[in-house]
Amino acid sequence: MDDEKTITEQAMDTITTAVEATKDAAVTAVKKVKKAAKKAAKKVAPKKAKKASKKKAAKKSSKKAAKKTSKKSAKKTAKKASKKTAKKVAKKKKAKKAKR
């Protein structure tokens, strides 16, 4: 009889194993619920976030486009100005030669 456990010990062991099993099951269930809630939140929340980020992106892209166009126009005007000055210099040289 010493080798065998008493009925109360056996009952306590079965109860503790059952408690551990239910605890593990509860933990896994909670994890699954959290995961599902995150997925649902991702599906719902991005719509609002996307709208805001789209507006920000649109503002950024418009600013970038404005910068690009201003840079291009500045380059063009610089090129035109240099061409005009070159033409003026050439005209002045021709005028001087014609006067001689």
C-alpha cells in the first residue's frame, strides 16, 4: 500500500492535470482570439489610415512635382539667358565688323 498513492492524492493529481490542461487551452484560445482581433483591426483600420496617408502622399507628391517643375523652369531660363547673351554678343561683333 505504501507504493500506491492514496485516493485523495490520485484525485489531486487528476485535478491538477485537468487544471493545467484547461489553463493551456485557455491560453491558446486567448492567443487565437488576439490574432483574429488584430487581423480584423488591420482590415478595418487601414481604410482610415490609408485616406490620411493618401492625402499626405498627395501633398508630398504635389510638392515634389512643384519642386521639379521649378527646377526645370530655372534650368530652361538659365539656358535661354545664356543663349540670348551669346546671340547678343555675336550681334555686337557683327555690328562692329559692319561698321568697319
